[in-house]
Amino acid sequence: MEQDLKKLIRKAKNGNVDAFSALITMYKGQVFRHAYAMVNDRMEAEDIAQEAFVKAYYSLSKLDHEYAFVSWLTRIVTNLCYDRLKKIQKKTSMQTEIDEQEVSKSASNIEQANMRIQLQEAMKKLSPEHRSVLVLRDIQGYSYDEIAKIVDIPLGTVKSRINIARKILKNELSRG
């Protein structure tokens, strides 16, 4: 499987559009989930995911090692999320959106929706730098070393940011 992925990446680097389309198919869910976890808005996350693949396509020649593709792509998404969050914060404070489907008449669904809203609101209190490392670790499941490479910061800084982010979340959630 890993060899097939490397071959696919090599083909895409050589301009094979079908190979790049296959990479999009393989990673579109992961890219969207990461973007959504960062920006907390479906439309923005979809835009970021599209933009990330366009950027990846035009920058694919800069990818040094095929085995680093996922980290490289995640870094593109993370940087786009940083940029988008800065723009959003300048324009207006982020508003919570609740999907009508998430809120139903059953008490457990309402409780889950309330918990999700509280978590989303608490996540908004985190700086983009703290949010990104927390999402990469606790939602995406990356190791500390992988996060350090993706975000391009020292390992100690990654651990510190995750620790601070968790404390902020804990404090925010205990208030609500």
C-alpha cells in the first residue's frame, strides 16, 4: 500500500492529473476534517480543503520526499486555516452555527448538541497556534514529533502548547 502511494505521488509530481485526482480522493476527508476542526465552519472548511488541493497541485514539485506527503499536505491545510482565522477574526467575531439536524427533540441529542456547542465555544478561546496543535494531536492523532514537523516548531513548544490548550479548554468547559 505504501509503495502504491509513493508511486501515485511520483506520477502526480510528473504531471499525471489522474494520479493527483486519486490522491484527492484518498485524502479529501482527512483534509476537510482537519480544516473543520480548525475553523469550525463547514463552508470555510470546504473552501480551505479545495484551496489546499489546488495549492498542493501547483506546489507538488517542491515536495522532497514522497513519504512526507501527508505531513506536507496537513501543513498546507494548517497554514491556510491560520490565514482564514486571521481574516475571520478581523471581520467579525465567530458565530456558532448549529445544524438543525444536530438538534432533535430527544434529550440525549440535545445534551450532545449542547456539549458540542460548549466545546466549539471553548475551542474559539484558543489562539490559532494552540488550536492547531491540539487538533493535530487529539483529533487527528499525530505524534508530537509529527506535529513539530508539520507546524515547524520545536518539540518542546508543541508539548507546551498542547498542555496550555488543554488547560484553557478545561477551564472554559468547567465554567459552562
